[in-house]
Amino acid sequence: MTNNDIFKKLRVALQLRDDEIVKILELVDFRISRSELGAFFRKEDHPNYMECGDQVLRNFLNGLVIHLRGPKPVKGEKGKSKKED
């Protein structure tokens, strides 16, 4: 299974649109255009097909964690109550 296959399956399973994926990647400061993204989802024999590298998939997964869970709390904020502010 290729990175492209994994990316496609996650996109379908999570019902994500291209613009949502671009925003998820921006959460980890990874910039990609919608046309570049579309190249990953094409068939391998298409002239504009592009192989999805490890870096793109890794950044998508890291962004997806932030998207679903929210940003990681800053150290020391976890147990802080409002009265301590």
C-alpha cells in the first residue's frame, strides 16, 4: 500500500474535502495548493499523478491530530485553574 493509497483512504473515511485537507496541513505550517493535493488523488497512469512523499503524509497525520484533538496545551497550563490567573 502506497502513501497515496493511505491518503486517499483517510480522505474518504473522514469525508474531507480538498480545502479542509489544505487547512489541516496549514495547522503544522505545511503549505500545499489544492492542485498539488489533487495530483496525489489521481490514478497512477494519469499524466498529472504525483507520488505522495513521506513528509506530506507525516505532516497531514500530525495536522489531523491537532484538527481532531485541538492544539497541545503549553507546559504548565494543564492543571491550571482560572483562579490562579
